[in-house]
Amino acid sequence: MKAEKLILEIAENSYELISDQSSEICKKVIKKLPLAGDVVNVQGEIFFTVNIDISYPISDAREIFDIGDVVYWKSPDGSMAAIALFYGNTVYIDGKKPRAYSPCIKIASLKNIKPEEYTDIENNVYIRLYMK
């Protein structure tokens, strides 16, 4: 039996992700797939809101990530959740690596990312995270 792959689809392009199978949050997100929405592209990150509520200990979360990391984010007040891909320094920049607005959990990564491919992706483009 062939192993399933985690895929991030943005408009007409599909990217195979390397999921963090050691993360309980990643496993919970995968159980909720497929997830889809409209892109919000803000300096250094692409995200889309999702209608899932997965709690995690704040001690397991962090704000600074590597380019290519895909995270599950939940707003500090719990009113919103999103999946985000970091492709460069964000508006919450620390100077060297992408920084999230508030602590997140890494669920996957995109290797060999080419940041220039993401800078021109327009807002409201269809995005989907699924298993194939």
C-alpha cells in the first residue's frame, strides 16, 4: 500500500509537504483534512483561515520558524484558526527568520522552497491542504 502524501495546493500549483508525524497537533490536523479557503498573502507568509479548533499547550508552541515551515495557528483569544506557510521574513520580523503574530505549532515543511514563487500570489486565490 502506497503511503499518502500531504499536499498544499495554491491556485493551479501543488506542493508536497513533509509532515511532522511526531506532532500530535499535526495528526489532529490531518484527521480534519481536506481543508480549503482563500489565500491571504502578507509579507513573508501565506495563510488561510480554517474552521477547526485544536487546543495545544502554549509551552509547545513558538513564534519563530524557518522558511518553508507550515504551521497551525490559533488566535490568542481562540476566535480564529489558520494554516500558514512561511516563505520569507514576516511583518513581525526578527531580522533573520519568519516570525508569527503569536505562538503556533509546526505541522509540516516544504523543502527546497523558492520564496520568489510566493510573493506575487494574490489574495483570495483558492488554497487547499489535503492527503493524496
